[in-house]
Amino acid sequence: MKFSKKLEQMEHSPIRKFYKYAAEAERKGKKIFYLNIGQPDIKTPKVYFDAIKHFNEEVLAYMPSQGIPELIEAMRKYYEQHKIYYDSEDIIITQGGSEALTFTMLCITNDGDEIIVPEPFYTNYNIFIKGTGAKIVPLTTKAEDGFHFAKREDIESKITKRTRAILLTNPGNPTGTVLSKNEMRMIADIAKEHDLFIISDEVYREFVYDGSPMTSFGQLPDVKDRVILIDSISKRFSACGARIGAVITRNKELQNHLMKLCQGRLASPTLDQVGAVALYNLPSDYFDDVIKEYQKRRDVVYDYLSKIEGVVCQKPSGAFYLTAKLPVNDAEEFLIFMLTAFEDHGETVMFAPVEGFYETEGLGRDEIRIAYVLNTKDLTRAMELLKFGLEKYLTLTTV
Amino acid sequence: MKFSKKLEQMEHSPIRKFYKYAAEAERKGKKIFYLNIGQPDIKTPKVYFDAIKHFNEEVLAYMPSQGIPELIEAMRKYYEQHKIYYDSEDIIITQGGSEALTFTMLCITNDGDEIIVPEPFYTNYNIFIKGTGAKIVPLTTKAEDGFHFAKREDIESKITKRTRAILLTNPGNPTGTVLSKNEMRMIADIAKEHDLFIISDEVYREFVYDGSPMTSFGQLPDVKDRVILIDSISKRFSACGARIGAVITRNKELQNHLMKLCQGRLASPTLDQVGAVALYNLPSDYFDDVIKEYQKRRDVVYDYLSKIEGVVCQKPSGAFYLTAKLPVNDAEEFLIFMLTAFEDHGETVMFAPVEGFYETEGLGRDEIRIAYVLNTKDLTRAMELLKFGLEKYLTLTTV
């Protein structure tokens, strides 16, 4: 039997390929501090579970393909509170941010069309973009520059006749980089000039630190037809298992195409939508403590890492990730060492090698992503383990 | 901005386009018996809601991309009870049968590849197949033949170098037609001879009437590498809002490609999976009453319809649909008449015109699909309304 060339050329998610080593280490009784995936430890607000417990229909029926009106309205109000103004027909509920991105790609690209993506980028963009037939054109960024990418000449040099959109994560994953208002303005200008969509994946929107204001591409009125916001409740409310996301656009033609795909898959999960309504109706000060907690964690990780000799990183301004350059040749090899050959009092740490987050061959081999999704005590210990492990690894490899 | 040609050429789901007329009729106080979509009225078993109420993790986390092991095991046992033997690695949980079909298409087709589909077919196959870049090659069936399609020469005449699979719904939607063992054997032989996949959408597997045995393409050992079962809990347990389906295959290469897409979208909904475990663990006699009820309903609909002059239909053997040919030129026009111009004591009936279920232009214009998803009393009244409406419509149009 024959298979799709797209899928044959596609690799498995690089975040997940080290699990066999972790499983083996656990089997041997090693304790692992997991900093490799963006699964927060923050409790899912109880209102979510309560709302679902109070669901009392006898038939669990299909909901409207666009999403239940209560959730759309709750999201509309949430955006309004953040000075992001949308109408209810602009908000389409999806099965996670993943479906939002897949549907967007199916709607705006033909086979071989190009999407400009700053690298390193969230690795699953590979699946959404290449799996539906388009190409990723990477815009390389560097640890030394804090992974900023908004230089007009760099972006413009990547634009061809096949370019359909710039896809960015803001705040960034795996970098934690937050765009300034000036950078956003410039990207919007480029999009207008070259007739491109801006796909702004803002699933970490709330997580901006040091009192920086939260900004969104949804706030720029002159590109309202070009901006496609990708959203999700997974990180915002620590509800990853709910699979509720959204694609938000004022572009009527895009809405029309998106709705065809939504009607095809009938509906998003009913109970998760009911729970999500309760989450969006939480008072907005819910985020205050969460943001404080993540900022503390970021500080723990950054302060520790920046004192380790040979490590290069800038203090990230948002999300809950930090990408750092280590004084190693191959972070994947170093990770396997940490899982198989290293321990300190029976403990070790797992992180994500960043090579798989780059499109350009050979880049990021010495970089790792740390997801600060544990409490500060555990994070401190995890950083200590990283330091000890690195020292030991360097002794062994420089012999 | 530019859009995907695939999406530009795609139409909206034809089942849904008559809602505006229905909404307007309801606004005017008309009562509508809805027989147009496959949303059963059967109560979702209470165990589903109970299992979810007892979920007591504090963080609603991502589950494994393949699905939670408890659900995979519960499904494996369910298949085993039906003499369909799979290993747990063969079962991949998806976000509804829709995702199962979309992922299958992404894995096995390149742009322009062909899928043979007996018509009339479930209209959303258009979205899954054309939305991902492949083509539908229809195999036309007729009301007069009970919509049977398994004739070797007909199927073989559709096979080209680009054919990748035969996709069929068994029991059928919108036809209710069930394949005989001989027909399945012959389709399996063709698939072997021409190196094709058989994608067998068996979401109505239980709903087979008159004591006929339930059969599955998963029971044919010599095509085990070519069979892709599509499954879902939506109809089986009247849990449409749960968005839990599965793609089941023994083909290792296909499993590998499917898992890339599954890892890309991270996971299926956690709570719905927890509820689904409880559903699959129901005693198998749960289905006895449900099947009896649907058989009674089928008989009510069929007996009534077959007595209306000019209506052509065969008694369907499965699913909960019946497709009938009416003595009208345009069933869409007749439906609009039923919603806008007809009523009997303030009541009318809604059904699905079948034209949109055909790929071949112009076919099915005089056919309607009835989903017998109401109790027998309501169904009897609905059939009466159909008869009255048809009589009135024919008087008006033959003047």
C-alpha cells in the first residue's frame, strides 16, 4: 500500500522521543523532575469540574459546529476585558489550539505554499503545516539576541510569491520571548505591504512578566482582516486535557471556509465547553496569583542558569519556557546521559533538546528548553541537578 | 489574501443549510419533527456521567496521544466479544470518527489520489477527503436495488493508478444498507488484487436488524494489513457530544504515520475518555433494548413510506437511516415547502434531501433521508405529516 509523501517525510514529535529513556530510568527507581513538556502543575480551577458535574441533560448531544453560544460569549467578553474587540461570529471554538492551526492551514494554503515561522518554534507546527502540504520557511533567531526576530529586512528576505502568512507564537514557545509593540507594528506593516496573513498563536497571552502590558495582534485595527488569533484554554487555565481552543478572525471569507471544516467534524466536546464557560467567567484577578507564581519560577530558573559557566540565555519575558545554550556539542546526547548515566541521590532532570524546534538543519544542537511547570522548590533542585549533571558530563566528554 | 483552492471549491454541509427555514418556522410557532440529522434521542447511559463525576485529579492533564490505556483495553475487549481481534497498539483513540477519517486521509493520500466511495454517502466524507486534497470517485447505487453496490465489475471499473482505497459505511448512511458476507469477501479480494486499503466506517456496527449477524471487515484475516476501521461512541452509546472515536488498523506503517498526527494534536479529551471507558464496560446486553427500539422505529417508517403512492424504498437492514425516492422533481424544494408553506395542526417534519449525498451531479434530486431518531409515536406522526405534505405539494405542483 502507498502512503502520503508528506507523512513519510514527517518525523515524530521530538519532545516525546526520549520517553523510553525516562521510562527505563523510572523503572530503575530514579526520580525524574520533568521540565520537558508544557504540562503545568497548577490546579485546574474547581469551577471547571463543578460546571460539568451540574450538567444535567440526559442525552449528550452534538453542539453547534461553531461552539456553544455561552462559550463564544464568555470568550468575547474576556477579549473585551483585554481591549481586544471581536464579534461573536468571529470566534470559532475548536478541539484545542491544534485543530485551530490545522484548520487554518487547510484554509489558507495550497500544496507548496510557504509559511514564515521564526525558529526555534513549537515543534508541532511541523505537523500542522507540513501535514497539510505547505512548507515552513524559517526565520532564524539566536539565544544571544534573546530570540528576537522582528527585523524588517530579515523577514522581507524570506517573502516569495508562495508566502501566505507569518506564523508566530507570542509569548514565544520555546523561547519565552515577548514582542514589543514596535515589533508588532512592523510585522503588521509587512503583512499589509505583502498581502499576508498574521497567524498569532497567543495561547500564553496572560503569562507576561515584570509588569509588561499584555498585547495582542487582535488590537491592531488596520490589519483586522489579516490577523488570525489561535487560542486555547490548555495553558491559560491549566486545562490541557480539555481540548478546547479557538480560531478568531474578522476575515469573513476565512470564517466561511473554517466553518466548512467545523461542520465536517460536527462539534467540539460538549462537557469541555460547558466547563470552559465557567473558566472564562472566573474573575480576572484569578490570573494575578498564577502570573506571580510563574514569574517566581522563571526567576529561579534564570538566576540559576545564568550563573552556570558557559550557559547562554536571556531572561525571558513571557510564557513558561526558557531556551538556553549549553556548553555541549549535542544536547540530545546530554539528555540521554542525564537519564541513563547520571543521578544525584537517585534523582535527575528531563528537559527538551531544542534541535527539533529548528527547521534549519544543524541549528540548536547545543540548546535546551526548560518548561518551568514545577514549584520553586522542585525547580531549584532540578536546576541543581542540571548543574551537577553538566559538570559531570563535561568532565567525561573532555577527557 | 489567498485561500486554499480545495476549500474554495468545497460546499457547506448540505444537511445544515436548511436550518434557517426551520428556525424561521419555529419562530412562527410551528412544531417540527426533526428527522434530518443523526442525533439520537436515546439517553446517554448514566455510567458515562457518573464516571466523569468521580474523576478526582486536581489537574486536568494531557493524556497519551494514542488514548488512555484503560479505554484502549476496554475497546480491545469489546472487539474481542464481537470476534474482532486486535492488539492494543492497533487501536488509536481520536477526537470522534471525523478526526479518524481526516487523519487516515492525510496518511494515505497525496494531492489528486482517488478514493472510491459508494454514493449516496455521508456528506462529510467530502470534507475529510477533498479537504485534505484527494478526490472522490463515486460508485453509484440505486434505491431500486436497496443501494447495494458490491458488484465486482462496477467497482473494478473505477480503479485507476491513483486509487488508494475503497471507503464504505457499513451499515450504511444514508441508506441503511448492510453488506452481506459474500459482498465483503468480494470487496476484500478486489482490495488484495489491486493493492488498496479498505476504510470501513462501522460507527453503526451494532444497529443491524431482523436477527442478522453483525459482521466487520476486522474479521477478515487475509486483509488485516489493508483494513482501516473507523469507529466512534457517538451513535453506539448515544454520546455524540463526547467526540471520542478511533482508527483501528493492524498496518504498522499506517500506525506509525497516524501517531505522528496524534502526537501533533497532543491528546483526545480526558474526561470524555474517562466516560467512554465506562460505556465500553457496559454489559453487552445493553444493546438488546436499543436495537429492538431502532428496529421498531425502522418498521414504523418503512411500513408507512412503502404505502405512500410513488415512494420507492427498500427495507433497510441497519443503521438508523432510510433513503427513499419521492414522486417529486426536487426534494430540496419540497423540504422548503414543508418548512415554510405546510403545516397540519401547527406541525411539520424536517428530513435531509439526499442530492448532497451524491458526488455525481444531478443524482438523488428526488430522494430524502429519514433518520429515525424519535420514538415510534412521534415517528408515526412525522410520517403522517410527510404524507399529508406530499399530497398537498403534488396538488400544487401538478396544477
